[in-house]
Amino acid sequence: MRWDDVLFAHWSVDPGVVAPTLPDGLAVDTYDGDAYLGIVGFRMDSIRPRGAPFGRSFPELNLRTYVRSADGPGVYFYNLDAADRIGVTLARALFELPYYRAEMRVEDGEDGIRFRSRRTHRDAASARFDATYRPTGVAESVEPGSLDAFLTERYRFYTESEGGRLYRGDIEHPPWDLSEATLTVRENTLFEANGFDRPSGEPLVHHSPGIDVTAGRLRRA
């Protein structure tokens, strides 16, 4: 698959905010003592099994945090909203991930990229997001050991099955190229939808033009 025009918006929070929300086997990963909640939005393009001639494309928006376990550091998702009924159904079944159907629109304009999302998944908490983001510089590779690397250079995700089992999935991609970005938020209820108070302070915002990604199968953590 390919992830295009990626928004990274991160809020620092106390680790105690995140810790009670994690399944057994995961611990909060911190940078200089801070945990982070991140909203990541992008256009997902050409999702397909290896060797298939074509695939599906749709926008995705997720809320995530950063964790570690005996298997190493990774990402833990609270939600992944996507504008594709088939993709959501397959992701929930094959990867045990908290995917939800949503109506989404991503448009390029003079002010930047406008990303709008309204969750439509049956029996799920309401969640809306409406924001415009725009890069303010040239995208460059992240410096190893930096906060930018901590927030983006993650090659594993964790998820918990309905039966309480912890799984991990590995992904592969080149290192990220990032630029600083502006973000104008009109509406955002993703924190409330996942049981969080809205973090105080301004987010750290980045944009990436895109990256090619390969995801592997789930394994028991």
C-alpha cells in the first residue's frame, strides 16, 4: 500500500493518562518523560495482497499512542476510521484492529489539505474531525533518536482480540521524510470518542508527502 499526504499531530500527555487504557502486556513508551497521543490522517492508496495487479484506495484517520512490550516498541491504536466498507470489514476480521466505517472527504485547496471525517459505523461512538493542514518546509529525513523519530519510526503495532489476547503485526517502509506543518482544526471529537479529555497545549504537527508500506501477518505477542 501507499500512504499519501500524511498528517501527524501529536499532543504530549502524562503517562498516567495512557497507562490505564492499555491491555496487559503493554507499557507506555515515553520520550523525556512524556507520553503522546497522535492523530494521523492520510490517503491510503493501492491496498492489495503482494502480487495483485490492483487494490483499493480510501482515506484513513486514526488516534494512537506509543507503547513497548517484551517484543519491542510499537504503536497502539484506539481507532482507525476509514471510508471503505470492505476495507473496514477485512481489517477488523484479519487484523483484530479497531476499524470503523466513516464518511470522509480529503480535498486540496489554496489553504492546504482539508480532511473531513464523520464516523458512520453502527453502534460505535460518534467521532468527527474537520481540519486543514499544510507543510511549511521541505520534507527531510528524521534524525535517529529525535522526538520526530520516536513519534514516526515505528515498525510494529499491537492489538488485542475480543478474547483478550495480545497480538503484534510488523510493517516495513523506508525512513520517513517529514516537514513541519500548520494545522487548523474546526472540529475534533476523537479524544472524547475514546474516553480521553482533550489534551491541553498545542500539538506538534508534521506532514509527509508519502511512503510505500508493506504489512505482515498478525502474530501472538
